[in-house]
Amino acid sequence: MPVSIVIGSQWGDEGKGKITDLMSPDFDVVARYQGGANAGHTIVWEDEEGNDEEFVLHLVPSGIFHENVTCVIGNGVVLDPKAVLDEIEKIQSLGIEVEDRLKISHNAHLIMPYHKAVEAAQEEERASASDDDAIGTTGRGIGPAYTDKFARSGIRVVDLLDRDVLRQKLRRSIEEKNAILRDIYDAEALDVDRIVEEYVEFDQRIDSFVTDTSKYLCNALDDGADVLAEGAQGSLLDVDFGSYPYVTSSHPTAGGCCTGLGVPPTAVDRVLGIAKAYCTRVGNGPFPTELDNEAGEALRQKGGEFGATTGRPRRCGWLDLVALRYTSMINGFNDLAITKLDILSGMEELKVCTQYRYDGKKTRRFPSEAQTLEKVDPVYETLPGWSEDITDVRHFHELPTEAKDYLAFIGEYLDVDVGMVSNGPRRDQIISDVEQPAAA
Ligand code: IMP
């Protein structure tokens, strides 16, 4: 009855969607436990004519493309009802059955237009401050929706199913948010009636998907099902453990799985960390190994490092093992999948950050508070690169020695096995027979 968790170990965009999609056929259920439509999980496959097809999932779990898998959107997700219904329609238009295969938690909180409006006003205000401290959010209303959840004034999926309750709650919320928009941010108020009418219409469309997903998952586990829990964003964006305040408002880390799905921690038997072979970050906040130069631009172009949700260029930098060691510690990774190794082909040398210098001293401690992280300097080790294109490699032994050494260096530093290597966006571009270095 085990649960396996797939977690981003950096600042998001590590390629969790591809790994979850690949692993899905071995699972009965794939369940998203946090975040919202701020995520963008890209799946690429080859169609019958041999052309690459791509689909970016924002809310529906990455198991939806495998017909024997049931997908769950858990209570920990903040759900934009319009976005999820549009996404369901798009998936159905590919001829994929969704109706009986997707379950949405009745307890998930909803993202409403006023969450996006408040977020936009807040970000504008922060950006215009003398120290420009905007978070650089995705603009999907995530922070304000989680704020309402914890302030106990949120509207949940279950409320969509009762028009009278919804009308009453929406009216109260919109009036409150309008006061904030008008009086604090000097922003335009929203039309209460228009929003109420738009949202009461969602009840019939969403009804058949809504259920008590915690009960469903616990029963499935009791019946021997295998569940794959899919995290969104990355551990360094966790609201408690990330580079606060430059974080998202949920828990992408392992603990978020239990509270975000309503499954017991004793059911979890594997935590798989996904790490890109280098680092990227979208939005603002400290990034010690950032390459604000030609090398960073080269990674961005070759790696197609542009946000799957917002299209923003991602900031790029060298692999940061200090940060990865920290996220491995808080998540307890059993193994790691390294993605986008192919992007490093052609680089003469590869730098890997193994320590930070802070206040004149070297340290392997990752300070998650932004004000300290901003002041650290990365200390690098330099490893030899490789020139070969590795996108057609399917077995570990075919990799250039330098690529094998790069992977071994990561595994040894973290004391975690690298079990999978992704070397291209397509499903078949995966190396699963990674040999572990002999113990010293
Ligand atoms: P929010 O989650 O939209 O509130 O954004 C907060 C921070 O998390 C911003 O820096 C975003 O760029 C970042 N972020 C949110 N979702 C993702 C993601 O899926 N990948 C990478 N960064 C993300």
C-alpha cells in the first residue's frame, strides 16, 4: 500500500512532469498535493507519424495520459475552477477519457478572480517600493488564495456545489476584497454580480469530479493500490524551507504530501528527488550560482529555459550542491533523477558549487532566509565537460566518462543514489540503468 513522492529539489522546473508521466504506468493513482495553476508540467511524446507532441499540464496530474491511472487533485491544491475545466476540455479534445479518471478534492480551496487582482496590486506596490521587493509571482493568485485558506475565509470546491452558499460566500469575499483593492491599493474594484453569475455556472460542470479524495486514497491504499504523489514547484520555494519571502505559498516538500492529500506518513515508502543537471530559477530572490553572463544565456537558449506557465526567461546557473544537500536532508530523498544532462554537452568545464563563503568562512550550510542567502558566494569545484551529443544514449555505459563522473560526483557528495538520468524531453530519452560508483 505504498505512496511514492516525486519532488522538485531546486527552484522548480526540474522536469517533474516528464518523470511522473514515465513512472505513471507502474502506479494505480497519481495525485497532486499542493500549488495551483502556477505549475507547468510539460509532457512530450511521439505521435504515430513520429512528430513530437507536447502538452503542458497546470493542474491535472501528469498521470492523465495513461488510461489505467486514476488522477487526484488533492485538498492541498488551490484550484482555479475555470483553469481546471479548460484543461480538462483540452485533454478530452485529444481523445483521452477524463470523466471517470479524475477526482477533485471537495476540500480544495478555490482561486477566484479577486485573488489574482489582489496579487497584481500587491506585486505592483512591492515593485514600486524603493527597494523593489516584488516576489515575481506567476500572477495566478496563489498567495492570496492560501492567505484566505489560513485566514479561514476561503471558498472551497464543495461550496461550488451549493449555489446559495456560493452566492453568499462570494458576495462577502468580493466586497471585502474590493475594499482592499480600492482603499489600500487604489486599484479597480471587481464586479460582484458578474463574478457570482460566472462562478455559480461551474457547479454542474465540476460536480462529477468532486469527491472526498482523502477517503478515496486511503481506501485505495488499503486495497493495495500504489500511489504516486506529484509535487509542484520545488523544495527551495517551500513557504517554510525555501528562500523566504521569495517562495511560493505552499509546501512542495515531502511533508506537504501528507497534509495535501490526507494520507498517513506511514504509507510513504519512497521519496524521489528530481534535480536538473544545472540550476534555474524564475522570479526574484537570491540565487548563489546564477550566471548573469554568456554562459547563463547559453544554458537558457540550449535548455529552452523559459517558464512553461508565464513564458518568462528563467535565470540559469551552475549546479548548487549545497542547496541540493539541504533539500535532500529535509525531504529524505531515497534516490535522485537528474534531468537535462544533455544540455551540458559541449561545455569544456563544468562548475559545481560545493560550499558557500559567508562572512569570510566556508560552509556547507544552506541559509534559507533570503537576507543571508543573498550574501553568500559560491565556492566551486571544476569538473571536465564532454563534447558528445548524448541525446541518443539509452544505457549508462554509453555515456562519456566525464558525464558518468559528473553524476558520480553528485551522488557521492549527497550520499544519495542517482537512479535515473533524463537526456532529452521525450519519454524515450531516459537512462534507467545507472551504475552506482564503487564505495571508496
Ligand atoms: P507564486 O507561486 O505564483 O506565488 O510565485 C512565487 C514564486 O514561485 C515566484 O518566484 C515564481 O516564479 C515561483 N514559482 C511558482 N511556481 C513555479 C513553478 O512551477 N516553477 C518555477 N517557479 C515557480
